[in-house]
Amino acid sequence: MFRLRRFYLDSIGVVDNRFSDLLVDLTDGSGSPTDTIVWLRNGAGKTTMLSLLLALILPARSDSLATRTKKRTLEDLILGTDTAHVVAEWMDPNGHLLLTGAVYEWEGRIRPRDYNGAGKERLKRTWWCVSPDPQVEYSTLDDLPFTLRSNGYYDHDRFKSHIRWLAAQGVNAVVADKTIAEWHRALRERRFDPDLFRYFTEVNAAEGGIDRLFEGIDSPGAFVRYLLRFVADRQRISPVRELLSDTAVEIAKRPTYLTERDFCTEAQEYVSALGMAHDIVLDAADARDARRATTSAYKRGLLDAAEHAAALQLQASAYHSDVEALHKSVRNSGDNARRKHNEYVRIAAEFRVQDARVRLETAKTIADHCAVQADAWGAVADLISLRTEQATLEMRNKTLQQASEEARPLVQAVFEAKSVLAGSLDIAIGKTKAVLSDRERNLSDAQHGKRQAERKRLSCQKQLAALESEQDALAITIERFTTAKNKAIEDGVLIESEELSAAVVRLQTESATSTAAIKRLTSEQQSLAGEVREAERKNKETQRSAETARERHRKLADELKSLEQRATRIADSPRLRALFQAPSVDLLVNSQDAISLLNSAIAKTDAAMVDTRAANAEDERAAHA
């Protein structure tokens, strides 16, 4: 039997209590393994060291001592950046050494958050065995390249490669990194039995573990079974144990035939009723599943129809909105064009009227001006004549004065002539003044007409400026209309070189077509709405049917539960378990087998009773003889 000689830990432990390059020597002065007591304060790591040693031999989590004692797992002791080592040096009775070790490391040197859940699968674990050879370097416990010894150079993969390199150098070394069974097989090949350590785990799992280990041994047979489990191979003794168990059961059945017959006769009715009820429940479940499948199909059909109808409604609404918007745009464009056309016609007529009025006023002004000029020139001639006559009169007066001076005697005669002449001159001057007054009035009238013509000219200039402004506004309007028309052509509303009246007719036709399509889609929508209402009615009927089926299923489930309780009471009978030769019986699964076994037991019991009666009869005959 191997004995522990030295124990090595490196880069492992909880954050507050780490083991780094720690070697625990368990030898005496001669270097041989000896019984050793590890004395440390509470919390220093005694249980953790023992747990790591047992986890090295029994890696399964169910065998972990730390899990049983401190609810702690191996994953709790390995941090994200660790390359952890646990190594045990053993010595067999012949003095040969055996190194068993494990190296642990998280993938990517990062410990996941759920490292005690699904993340525990990311922990790389490798177990290894080496029989040290002093002739081969780096093969003993003192010079293997662990983490701190190599300053972190040897990680998990490099250390595993080093063990395989030792095997290539002829050292008895092996690496197991796939399954626990492979690891235990490697230990057994070296005559190291890992199952012995299960008792160490049970003993150290709690205070008084050794007492709990032996508390079930209450008879010599129990002690023998415990001893056999301790020293024998389970795979070899399992067939013998099963054979002995079967033999014991068969022997135990012999004195219970009569009781079993009564029990089987009594239980047959209940088991048959249970089997019938079970068949009814299965039929009801099948009917329920079929009805549920039909209901689901109806429901899916209704939902699909509703979704299709909703999609069609959305499409029709969108198409209706688009057509309505297009129709409105075309109608607005036609109205705008019609208004613009009428406005252009009105403006052109006003232009023509204004032009005619301007020409008329111009002609009148020119005529008046010509008349004024003609009257003015006529008055000038009269004025010249007047001036000439006045000059002539003055000359005559001077001549007369000269003549009077020369011929004063003739003055008297001349005075008379002068009176006559003055009278005629006064008459001529009066006529001339009257003519001059007429000419002045004509001139005043001409000047007044000129002022009116000037005012009309200024008014015409103002109207011309207003017309120019209006012409600019009309040019802007025409430009906007041209832009809108080009935009309508680009958008496909109007066709290039198409008249507005033709476009209005075409768009009205398209609007009528769109309106008809909308009406058709509306009728289709109403039809689909009717189908949806019919489907909803069918769905409600199906739901009522499903509710009736569920109510029936609940009743059947209650009956099944009652029957299962009765079956459980029957199955708990020790006589039935003995009949089945099993620690427990499930009548829901083995109802037909139970009926067959009961019938067989009844037949065997009847045969045994016949044999017993025959034996009693023979005994009675022998007694009478």
C-alpha cells in the first residue's frame, strides 16, 4: 500500500489564504513516510489541504470533501491568472516513489462569472503520474518546473508537454486529461487503488465520521458486507451479490403463497379497474390532443385570415389615400390652370381695352393740341392786324398833328372829320377788342385743355407703371405656372405637350378608375370582415368545445388521481413488492405485468393448495392405516 511522503501545492487557494510553492514534508529522519499530525490555527488551510489531496485522487465534484464540509468547490480555489499545481509523492512498500499530480488553469487565463455553473467546463484539468528517475533531469518533485519555480513560464500546456517529454525520455510517465475513468485506470495500472480514499472522504466529511461509517453495522452479515465492499472488487462481487439476492428472494417467497393468493384475488379487481381507467385516461388525452390540434389549426387559420385581411385593408387604404391625393392634386392643378386661363384672357382683354383707351386719349390730346395751336395761330394774325391798325392809327395821329400844325386853318374841318373818323375807329376798336376777347377766351380754353391733357398724361403714366407691375406679377405667375407644369410632367401627372383640358379629362378618367378600384377593395374588405366574423364565431364555438373538453379532462384527471392514489396504496403493499421481486412497483407502467403475475401467483397458490390437500389426504390415510 502506498504511503504519502511529501505534498506540494503551488498557486492555489482562496484570495485570503493562498498556497504558493508550499512543500509539506511527511517523512522521518531517514526519509521514510511516517504518521504525521498537521497542527495549524483555525482557518489556516488544514481542511483545504486535505480536500485538495482527495480531489487529486477523486476529482468528481460529488466526492469533493470541501463541498461537503465548507460548501466550496475546486473552482473556488483557482483564480483567473493561476496555473495551479497539486502534487503528492508516494512510496510503496518496496521503497519506489510515485508522483501523482494535477495542473489546473482557466481557458484564456480568465475565470468566468458563472464558474460554479456552466462556466466550470472552461477549467482545464490534467492529471499525471511520474515515477521519478534521478538520471533524467526535471523528473523529481524537487526539480519539476512548477509555476513559481519557472517564474510563470510553464503554463498548463507547457507543463503537460514536459510530462510527455519525460515519457519520451524513457521515464514511466503518463498524462490523463480526458476523463476521470482514464485517470483512475492509469493509477490502477501502477497498483494504486483510488477507491480506498472514498472512506477517507466519508470519515472526514463531518465530526464523528468514523462512528457514522460503522453505525450501520449491526450484525455479522453487515460487517461481512462492509468488509467485502472495503477489500473486494465491486465488478467481481456484484454478480455474486445479485445471485444471492435472487436466491434469498426465492426462498422468502415460499411460505407466502397462500397470503399472496388472497392478496392477488383481492387486488385483481382493483388492478383491472385501474388498467381500464388508465386506458380511458389515455383515450381522453388522445381526444383532447386531437381536439386541441383541430382548435389550433382553426385558430391559426383565423389568425392568418385576419392578418391577410388587415394587410389587404392597409394596402387598400394606402392605395385609396394615394389615389385621393393624386386626384386632389390633379383637380387642384386643373382648377389652377382654369383660373389662370380665365385670368390671362381677362388680363389680355383689359390690355386691349387699355391700349384702345390710351390710343383714343392720345388721339384726343393730339386733336385738342392741334385745335389749340390752330386757334392760337389764328389769334396771332388778328393780334398782328390789331397792332398794325394801332400803329397805323398812331402814324395817322402824328400825321394829323403835323397837318394840323401845318394847316391849322383846316383844323376845324379836320376836327369834324376827326370826330367822324374817331367814331369809326372806336367802332373798329370795339370790334377788334371783341375779337381779341374771343381769342383770349379760346387761348384760356386751350391752356385749360392742355392742363387737362397733362393731368391725363400723368394719369396714363401711373396706369402704365401699374400695368408694368402687374405685367411683372403676371410674368412671375406664368413662370410659377410653367414650373408647376414641368413638375407635373416630371411626376407623370401631365404628359409633355399635352393640353390642360386633355390632362383634366385623362385624370378624371383615372380618378374614376381609382374610385371604382377603391369601391371594389372596400367590398372585398367588407367580405373579408364577414369572413373574419364567421371565423371568430367558429373560434368561439371551438373555444367552448375546448372548455368542455378541458372540463372533461379535469374530471378524468381527478378520477385518474384517485386511481393513482389507490394504485400507490396497492403498490406499497409488501406482498406485491415481494411478488414483483423489486423494492418498488409502478402499477401505471406495469399493470399488465401485475395482472399476469397475480394470475400466475393465484395458479401457483391453487397448485400448492392442491398439493397440500393431497399431502394431507395421504397423511390422513397413513394415520388411519
